[in-house]
Amino acid sequence: MVNFLNILSQISLMVDAGLVILIWIVQLVIYPSFLHYTTENLYSWHQKYTSRIAIMVVPLMLFQLIYGLIILFYFPTINHFLYLALVIFLWVFTFLTFAPLHNKISNRNINNKLLTTLIYRNWIRTFLWSFLLIFHFFIS
């Protein structure tokens, strides 16, 4: 069982790294590019973007959550609790903050204030996912 958990931990580090790379691309390239689209073009692209990015992000986030639950169950330490708490916070923050912003874009309620809010709030996720990777590296 310990071997399995070690392998799972290594895979989890790779998943965390993948999410960090992805969130930095979103923060530095994708979200800022939204400011350069016309409303109609952004609406059209956004429909494709959200479904395509979900294919990559949802499995990775699910893996983080499952890993956090498993590792806390087998090794109930404060570090593993903090890891899981941060993962859960990222889930809640994503769904309560970003889902409504993306829904506004999907409903063609697009303006520069909305797009800059998306960019500024995403800095929080970018920092937290980066911190989570560093934290996970040191507790592994």
C-alpha cells in the first residue's frame, strides 16, 4: 500500500505541475487575449474555449481532490489537511467566482470591466495553484 501511495504522490505532483502550467498560460495569454476580441467574436470563441479547457481542467482538479482525500485518510497530518483544504478552496473559488463570470460571457454580457475582473481575480488562483505545487513538493 505504501508503494501505491508513493506512486500516487508522484502522479499528484505532476498533476499539480500541469495545473500550474495551465493556469499561468490562462493568466498570461488566454484571459488577456479576451480583451482583443469583438463581443461577437469573443462570444463565439468562448463557447469553444470553455468546453475545450474543461476537458483538460476537470480531470486534473478531480484528481487533486481524490488524492487529497486519499492521502489525508491514510496519513492524517496537518500538512495533508492543509493540502486538501487548499484544493477545496480552489474548487469553491473557481465555481463561485469564475463560473458566474464565464456565464456572463456566455450570455453575451461582455464588457471590459468584466474581462479585467476575470484577469485580476485569476491572479489569486494563479498564486494559490503555484503555492499548492510548491507546498506539495515540500511535504512529499
